[in-house]
Amino acid sequence: MSAGEAKKPRKGVAHQFAWVSSGRILAAVLQAFGLVLVARSVSPGDFGVLAAFLGVAAVAQTVIDGGVSTFVIRERAARPGSGDIAVGLRFNNVTSTILGAVTGATVLLLGWLATPTYLLLLPLAVWIGAQRNADNRLSILIADGDAWINVSNLLARRALSVGIIATGIGIGLNPILAFALAEATSCAASAIFANVFIRRRVAPRSSLSFAKLLRSSSPYWVHSMATQARNLDSLLVGLAAGPTQAGFYSSGSRLTNPLRILPNSLSVVLMPEATRAHANSRSMKPFLKLSGIMVLATLVLAVALVVLTPWAVQFGLGKEYVPAIPAVQVTVAALPLWSAISLLQAILQSTGNKRAVAVTSTTFAVIALAGVAIGANQWGATGAAFAVTASLVVQAATLAVRLTATLRRRPNGSATSTPTDTN
């Protein structure tokens, strides 16, 4: 296959979804296992330093990405031979290097000013840049219909990391240093593979400047930042209602996050496939039907979990979390809304509505966080959970109206315009 030519997917969305969803679930299990190994071997304070660093790192990766990762996926699906893809990858090279350098300098400074524990995290300066570099390149495989290669690389990376962590702890290495070395080594190997493997698939870069690239990708960046901002909800509950209510709220919001892997995985494979359909003037109805099936399945799961929540909370978290049951039930009941929003956003982005998605995400992130603060102040964790759910109802309805209006402009819901983003 020559550079710049996307191989025609051998399998459909269902096959891609099966690979991505199962791979992400297994990868999450491997990652959790590695963190458990570390947590069982260090003090809560030291583990807290590691957890805080990883949380900040996730935000930093989103900030410096500039939305280019999503731009690359959509551009690859719409115009496989576009030289703009290579420009996006080059931008990723530059910013990943900068991110790694800044992270290394920051860790050294924190180790000097705060606690020497931070010095153990120094190898994560390699991890933070290498992981982002690898993920950006391997996302092209999702657009090309080769999700299995992407997923296999991810699983190999996580498995290697767990193996190094276990070995390091076993030979007496500091557990946090073992974790940092494991992540740096596995992600560096992943990045090397990604660069070698993807290089032959991408056409030589175009004359697109970084400034023009960022103007095109900025709506995707705004959407990602708005999504990250929602993670401030537990902090706001703590400020408005105290740490106990924050704990009750977090027991629902954080523990249900893994249940969103399936719809999020479907949205990942749906966006490039729907973009390809949009670019070739094919109907969007198959993607709408598939999204409807996923939302319905999530609804059935949510109903069952709402019923089981009182038992599950007491069994899994203990009797001291009984007051959290209403908040957890409300959070679980919102799972179909999260599913619908994720899938609607993917389809809208595929039809060129990237700015509409960015505006909607930002608007409702602000509304949701304001509602969380007010709801928590008045009614604690349950009030915060109701506020988030109410904002999700309106957000899902807004996105559905936008998509309906978009598809009505095309006969039978097919795409008749060019894939260029104009909305």
C-alpha cells in the first residue's frame, strides 16, 4: 500500500467496535492491576502524589493536543491521501517533545521544593510525550479500519508495563519508580512502533501551516477541554457541601465511568466511518440505528443497576456509604444520556458540525458545573447528581435537534455536501 492510501476496511463498524471496546476494557483492567500493585506497596500519601500527577498529566495532554488528534482521524477518513495528516503528525511530534521537556523540568522543581517523592516520577517525562505521540499516530489505524492493530499495541503496552512493575517491586525497586520506569519503557516502545509502522501509510505533508492547522482543529480542542472540565465536579461538591458529600457523590460519578467504555468505544469507530459515508454521499441511517441500539442497551443496563444499587453499594463500599445510594442511583440512571450524547457528538462531527459540538459541550459543561455547585450546596450529593442529569437531558435534546436539522437538509439522511467543516 502506497503512502497516503487508506486501506479499505475489511470489516464493518461492528467488527471495529468489538475490537476497540474489548481492548479498552482489558486495557483498563491491566492498568488498574498495575496501580493496585503500586498502591499496596506504598503509603497512601506517596500514592496520592502519583495519582495527583497522573490526573494533571491527563489534562496537560488534552491542553497541548490542540484538537489535532481528532482532526487527524477525521481528515484520514474523509481524505486518506491528504498531506494535512502528516502536518498534524509533525505538530504532534513537536508538542509531545515540548510536553515531555516541561514535565521533566516541573518534576525536578517539585522534587526540590516539595518532596523528593516527585523525583521518582522523572521517567514519566518520557511517558507523557511518548504515550501521546503513539496514540496520535495509531489513531490513523482506527480511521483505516485496522482497529485490531491499534488495540493490540495498546494491550501489549499495558501488559509490558504491568510486567515491569511486578518485576521492579519484586527485586526491591521503589514501587513508584518501578511504575514510572514501566510506563516510560512501554510507551517509548509503543511510540517507536507507531512511528515506523505509520510512516509508510501517510502522504508527504502539505503546505498547511501550524497556525492554519490549529484553526481547523480548535473546535475539537474546545470540545475536549469542556469534557475535561466536567472532572471538576467532585471538587465543587467538596467546596459546596464538604468532603463527606463529595465522597458520596464521587462514589457514583467515578465508579460508573467504566460503564461508559462501550458507548465511548462505539463513538470512536463511528466517527471515521460516518465521516467516510458523509464524504461519499451515503446515508447516515445505519449509524443512527446502531447508535439507537447502543442507547437502548445502556438504558436496559441502567434500569437493572438502579434496582441493584442499594445492595451493591452496601456490599462493595460498606454501610457508611448508605447515604450515597440516592446519588448513585441518579448517576446510574444518567448512563443512557451519556451514551446518547457521545454518539450524537460523533455523528455531528462527522457531518461537519464540529463548531456546534464545541459550543454545545462548553455551554453545558458550564451549566452542569454551576448546577453541581448549587445542587450540592442545597441538597448535598443527591442534589449535585440531579443537576448533572438535568443538564445531560437538555444537552442530548439540543444535539438531537441539531442532527435532525442537519440530516433534513439531505435526502433520506444522506450526506450530499463536501466533508469540509463549515458549521
